[in-house]
Amino acid sequence: MDLPATALVAAPDLLLQLGRIFYFIVLPMLLLAGIGYLIQRKVGLDMPTLTRLNFHFVVPGIIYASVVSAHLTPADAGQVVGFCVLLLALMGALTYAVALVRKVPRDVRNGMLMSAMFNNSGNYGLPLQDLAFRAEGLSATATGLQTFYMIVQNVGNFTLGVLLAAGGRKDRHWKRNLLHIVRFPPMYALAAALATLQIRAWLGEAAGPAAKALTPSWTVIEYVRNAFVAVALCTLGAQLAAMRRNAATCPVKTSVFLRLLVGPALGLALVVALGLEGLVGQVLLIGSSTPTAVNVLLLSMEFDNHPEFAARAVLYSTLLSPVTLTLTIFLAQGGLLSQLALP
């Protein structure tokens, strides 16, 4: 039976889109991870120091800069927050149920929850949205929505994620887990960013001159934010080089399946259920389909909670994501959701 003409046209476009996503987004990430892998193999890095560099220096910078520079209407922000919170809750409940059915050990269960719930919404999601909507001239709006998605994910990472990472160890008491959140530098960066937004609102027209006077400080923050991708992905590569070869890999397949296939399916269901249309619905659907966040690995390393499992979950979900992401973009922009409301 002959294929429809539309299918013949869509297939080359789909392959081209797959190639573009891999070449311009995934390949640079793999190259950076490869550099970290080679450095660890040839020289050897002190992994605890590298992990603390991320959490005490780089991650706070990107959180502060992202919150302060995000510009969304209250309606858009509310839609993004509602979508992200519901998606996190649904993914957490489903992953926990799957872990019980699969009889995943309790000490691995928290890592599995983190790998499925928290996706790479920053250094993967932001350039992905830019690429997906550049042709329509909507990349700035799309990346703005994705930035707020990333903020919600980061708040979840450094609250619930910390509890999961620290709670996965039998020697941790819940009070100690809460103390980790209170003392965790990224949370202070978030608080400082929210305070900055409030001060900017109070100053009104005087905010411009005040910001100009603080240009040196903002320049430092920009440099730190720009370092995030390189430092985080080099850390990933170094951890992959250092991990034990006989580590159990059974839950990794399940977590990758949940992250790359179940995540977008739940995202689509939420977009439809919440009545999200046009660009907002498309961005949120695409944002729900990115691979496991590198922050999951960093948290697992910080609290020594099965970092080998987290490294594999990040690596394999990233390697396989071009296929699932391309299909998600094709569905989002191909008429499955409402057509874009172009300005």
C-alpha cells in the first residue's frame, strides 16, 4: 500500500530535525562529558571537591540569574507553575508505584524517583526550545516560558530532591535532611533572587540606575552562569569514568523509559486536561520530554546516594533523547495541539 504524500514529506523533515537536534544540542553536551571522562581517566579528579564546586558556586549563580532575568506575565507564570507541579506529582506517584511493582530496593528507590521526576530543563531544554521555535520567530517567548519551567524544576530539585537524595541513606535522620535544605546554597540564591525582584519593584524607575551601579556584580553572576554547562557536564563525564563496572543497571532501563516516554505522555495529558493551547501548550509538552537532569547526578554525588545509577540514567536518557524529542516536537507542532497563534 502506498504511503500518503504527507507521510513522504514528514519523514525527511523528521530525520532532518533529528539530525539538527543531535548535532547542535546533544553532540556538544556529549563532547563536554567526553572531556570530563578523559580528564578523569588520564589525570584523576577529586570528585567531592568537583561536586561542591557545582553546588556552592555554579548552581547558585544560574538560579539567581535565571530568576532575575525571567520576564513572564502572571497568567503565563501561573500556567507553567501549575503544569510543572502537577507533572512532578504524577511522575513521582507513578514512579513510586512502578518501583514497588518491580521490587526496587529501598536504597535505590529514591534515586529512581529523582531520575524520572527531574528533567534537564536548563542546559538542554533552553537551546531545544530556541531551535524548535526559531523558524516561527517565537524562540524568545518559548525560551522565556522554558526559563520559568527550569526555575520550578530547580526549586523542586533543591527541596524535594535534597530530601530524596539525603533520605536514600539509612544513616540519615529526617531532621538532618531538613538541615541540608536549610544550609543548601542554591536555596539562598533563590531567596536572594526573589528579594532582588521585590526591591526592583519597589524602586520602580530608579531600578535602572541602581542596576547600572551594580554592573560588576552582575558581570560576575553572568560568568558563573555561563560556566554551568561546562562544569556540570564535565562532572558527569568524570563520574562515568570513575564509576564501578559491576554496578547494578536494572532500574536504569525503567527510569529511562519513565523519563523519555511516560514523561511526555503525562505532559500531553496535562496539556489537554488543563486546556493549554498554542505556544504555551507546545513549549510545556516539549519541556516535559527532556532527559534526566544533570542535577540528579550532582545531588547523588553530594549525598553519596548511588551516583553510578544516576550517572547511567543521565547518560542513557541523554543519548536516547534525540529520537523521543524529535517525535514530541513533531507532534506538538504538527497539528496535534492547537495551531500557533502568531502575533
